[in-house]
Amino acid sequence: MTVQAMMEQLDLRLLTGGDLSREVTGCYCGDLLSWVMGKAQEGDCWLTVMGNINAVAVAVLTDCACIVLTENAALDENAKARAEQQGVTILTTAESAYQIAVKLSAVIA
Amino acid sequence: MDSIKLHYDISATDFTRAGAASGDVKRTLKALGVSPATIRNVAVAMYEGEINMVIHGGGGVIDVEITEDAIRMVLADQGPGIENVELAMKEGYSTAPDNIRALGFGAGMGLPNIKKYTDEFQLDTALGVGTTLTLKVFMK
Ligand SMILES: Nc1ncnc2c1ncn2[C@@H]1O[C@H](COP(=O)(O)OP(=O)(O)OP(=O)(O)O)[C@@H](O)[C@H]1O
Ligand SMILES: [Mg+2]
């Protein structure tokens, strides 16, 4: 399913828009950046509370489909600017990583 | 193709720019039509090395050489050096202070990631002199 469709189905709010037609092919949860760096796969929806500029760099380098900031975690201003500049999609939700992951697994093919 | 050489100066404490050099190399490789698997290996290794230079090494220089069959990266800093390399290479070992951990670093996975994602890995370090990583990723 596309990022756009996932956003609608899971009721996520858009903070920065990248390519919303990208396919979400998996999911990875984590806040420790080098853990995510080593494990997240291209096309993953990355669930995290880490809304800083370094998270944006990790999203770019792992080529994940988007970042979802869970539990209303804050997005830093400079991270927002960098994400916009690099075309990284960042979404937000009040729900926890667990709740989103459960819903996501039910809808992605 | 002729070899392509890239050079980056990595500043000591600028976390906001950290990842810029790896991002640039990634874009270059993409433009050259290098395979996603190879790009991923280079991106992970170089980012972790770049971040380590910023956090632990006091900044330094990165030289990248792209040839037909491989990408070679040399990351050199004049920082404090690594006291116990065996320990530093262990998953989960980190000396990152709390303020750095709060940013999401300090899992102790950087060096293990670099090793895992490269085909050739050499770490030269001396206390009070600095640390140099020489890495190679073959084109796949
Ligand atoms: N360039 C360097 N100069 C000095 N010490 C270093 C350097 N790179 C790594 N180290 C030491 O090796 C340890 C392990 O490095 P590693 O990259 O695996 O973990 P980390 O940087 O602490 O955390 P992470 O990479 O998971 O965010 C560091 O905590 C630090 O003590
Ligand atoms: Mg590290």
C-alpha cells in the first residue's frame, strides 16, 4: 500500500511531505539510530519517537518509505526543514508504536 | 570508468551536518547507477563512521574513491583514539555520554554495523593520536 493510503487508513497526520505514492513494504520500530541504521529495510515505515535531524539522515540513508512519530513525539524545527529539503515524509500520531504496528500489519500486503 | 574521488571535512560538533557526507556519496552512487544493495552498504558504513568522527573523534576528513569494482573510504580523525579495540567492536559497547544518548546515539552498534556492511575493514588507532578507518565495499 502507498504512504498516502496508509496515512488515510491509520489516521496519521502529515508533518512533512515526500513521495506519498511510495509503496510501504514493511515496518521497523526503534529509537536507537545505529540499531535502525543496521536493521531497517528500504520501503519500511519507521515508527519512532526520535524527531531530530539525525533521524532524518537515517531515514534518507536506509531509504525507508516514511517516518511515523508515535505518541505525539516532537519534531525539531531543523529536522522538519531538513526532511522537507530531502523529501522525507514524516507523519504523526497520538498512538503508540505497538498500536500502529498492529494496525499496519493488518493492512499491508 | 575513471575513478571518482570525493573529499569531505567533518566538523567536530556539528550534529546538524552529520550525515551530509554520506548523503552526498549516496546521491553520487545513485547517479552512477550503482546497485541499491551496494549503495546501502556504503551509506550505512560511511554514516556510522562519520557520526563516530563527530561524537568521539573531534572531527576529521573522509576520502572516498569510486572505481569500477569498489568503493574505498578512508575516515581519519586526530581524536583521542580507541583504548580497547576489541571492546569497541562489541555490539552494545559505548562510551557515549548522556547528552549524546538523548539524541539516539550510543547503542554501541556503529562499529559492528560498519564491519557487517563492508567487505574490507581496517581500524588503525593510537591513543592521543587518532583513529583511521579504511573500508572497502565491492560493487554487487
Ligand atoms: N573515531 C573514534 N574515536 C575515538 N573513539 C571511538 C571512535 N569511534 C568509536 N569510538 C569508541 O568506540 C565505541 C563504540 O563505537 P560504536 O560506533 O560501535 O558505538 P557508539 O558510537 O558509542 O554508539 P552508536 O554508534 O550505536 O550510536 C564508542 O563508544 C567510542 O568509545
Ligand atoms: Mg557510533
